[in-house]
Amino acid sequence: GQLLLNDRDEFPGAELVPVVVDWRAWKKLHVEFEIDRPATLLVTIRDQRSTNGYSERFNAEREFGAGRHRWEWRLSEIEKTPGGKDLDLSKIDSINFFVDRREWKTRINVVRVLLGD
């Protein structure tokens, strides 16, 4: 799907709700996307706990040029949060994509999100 980021938000972004919420059977998460201009992309992954502030979720940030990209993480990386509390990989709630507010006109076409080895 294509993410059109809302310029009225403090952190323009979009939330994807995974079809599969139990990720324990896999080793990696792969995200393939196309981006229309250079931008800093931020990704957060949250589990189903009632609070998932910065220290209780997976956070990643990376600069990308325009074009097609593949970004992947080992699930062992994803489950470690900045606060030291592991994500519950059996109850993943959302994958969230954000860009820096200065880059809100960015268009992201998500080609594929998949779990694998």
C-alpha cells in the first residue's frame, strides 16, 4: 500500500497492523518499499501492552535516497527495547512508519512486509 503522510501531525506517519501477531516462529522482518525523495525514515514496532512509549518499543531510524529499498532486522534485535524490557513477540500490535516533519511531503510505497528466516 501507499502511505501518504499527514502534514498536520507532529510526526507524519502511518500504522500498519500485522495480519500475523505471533512472530516467534521467524528470525527476520523484511520491509521493501519505494520512496519518492530522500528522507529519514523511522520505524517503531509495538506489542499489545497498554503502554509502548519510546523505552518499551523497538525503534529504528535510517536515511534513504529516492528509489526502492529493503530494510531488515533480526527479531532478536526487534525484541530488545531501549528500556531493556523485551517486546512480547507473540503479541505484536503494530509497525509504524514516520518521517521527519521537515520531510512530510514524502510518499512511501510499501511493496512487501514479510517475516522470514
